[in-house]
Amino acid sequence: MPSPTINHKSDKTSRQNRYRKSNERLKEILARLYAGEVLSMKELAQEFGTSLRTIQRDVNERLSHFPIQKDGEKFFIDDPRSQATLDTEELAVMELLDEISRKQGQDFYAKAHSVLKKLSRNAVNPYYAKLDMEDIGPKLKEATLIEQAIKERRAVRCRYALDDQTVTIDIEPVKIANFQGYWYVIAKDTRNGRVKKYLLRKISELELMPEHFDISEDLEKKVANAVNVWFEPANDPIEVRLFIDAGVARYFRLMPIAPTQEIIGEDRDGSIEVSVTVTHPMEIVPIVKYWLPHLRVLEPKEIDEAVQRDIRAYLEC
């Protein structure tokens, strides 16, 4: 007897439909909860044409981070506006977050603003933040799905746009990161195990895969210590020692180059010597050149020579 033909396209379409229906169901449940309704799990199961166990999983797992109150098989949520008892400092934080969200594009801001204003009723926002960030709004759906994949440690299949073609890739996402204003997905390429940085704007047609993965503590630490997009977690760490003159030292005390920065020496005039760990020379070279002549590389010699070569090349132009 011939083997049955497996329609992979049909299976994929079925999974996508189930995922879409699940999201629509959760959105409607939340909307009704925040409208003040008291909902019945049994009635919802009948209404959505699904099992009682599915609705129970929705409430107990998928919506577990919302302040849902239960009374037997019924449940409800208090209006956040009636719960808001924020002090002055907490209100200030809310206003600052609202201003920062404005820089993420209109779609993102519209969602974030409505949520934050439920907690903070101030009509005037006293904050202004100049953040040159890429608009994440057009990719908010993709970012949300990648966020879910990161939390659940699930692989993702997606399309990625290169210069001359679009390819299908399977990745294990670690973080959604912003470097120099651009949004990246830091993920492991399942083909070769290399950790790469993918521009979020070039990712499309995402599909959550059933495969789960683990992230090593070492990788988590390297990502957390990244100075900029040049970091290479596969490389051995490089300790860089910098001399910073007194005129700008206060800025590096307030805003360290990276979490690994340590002040290892201090002169009477206020100059400091710092140590910072990088995984690629280009993590530190642009920073040194930006702050010239106030910074100087003490060690390693190779990075100091790289900076000097760039300066000579510039002067010879």
C-alpha cells in the first residue's frame, strides 16, 4: 500500500489558523474583562466552540500575568484605573516611559500611551526625550511573536531579506536588542549554531516551531555585556584599558561604556583609568575616536594601533 501523502502546506496553514484564533480569543476575553464583565469559563467554552480545558488554560497560563480574580468558575479583573495608587516618583516614571514610547513610532506609541494613561491620569507630560530610534511600530506583531518565542524558548522559522534575495531561516532567539537606534534580534542560527544579529525590519512570515532550546548562562552574560552590535559572543573576551582625562571623566562615571567597566585608577586632577571587556575591537574603537582627544587606549597595543591608523588615514585624505 503506498504511503499517504503529507500536505505540509496544509499543516502549516492549520497551525497558523489555530494560532490566529487563539490570539483573537485572548484579545476578546481581555477586552471584556477590562470593560468590567464577569466571565464564566463554561459559557466562554460554548461561545468560542472550544473545550472547557482550553479556556481554563487561557486563564491560568496564557493570561496569568494579568490581575485576574477568580470566584469558582467565574473570573473578572478590576479596572487598573481604580487600582492606581501611584506615588509621585512612580507617576514620574510612568510619564517618562510614555515619552520614550513616543519615539518608537505611531503604532507602538498609540498602544503604549493608552496603557500608561490608565495608570497615570496627568494631562501634561513634563518630559522630553531625544531618542534616535528606528520605528518599531510596523514590526510590532513580529516583535510580539519573537518575545513569546524567547519566553517559551521556542525556535522560530521566518523569512529574512538579504541584499538580493529573501531566504528562509530557522533561529533560536535570545534577545530583542536596540543598538545605535536599530532593532535587532539576537539569535542562534540552527544550521551552524552561530549567534548572529538580525535586523528586525528584515524579518517576516514568522512561525513558532514546536522545538524548544536552552540558552547557556555564558551566552546570556555575553549578550548582557555587549557594548554595541559589533559584539561576537563566540570570541574570547578582550580586556581594554583606557585613560580618560579629567574634562570628560564625569560622563564615564555616570554612564559607563558597558556593564563590565571598572575604574581601576584615579589621578589627583580627576583623570581616571578604566577597564572594560569587549569581544571585538570595533566595540571600543568607535567610542575612542568619538571622544578623542580625551580618551587614549593603554592596552592592548593592537587596538591602540588600529585607532592611530584610522587617524593617520583621515589626516592623509
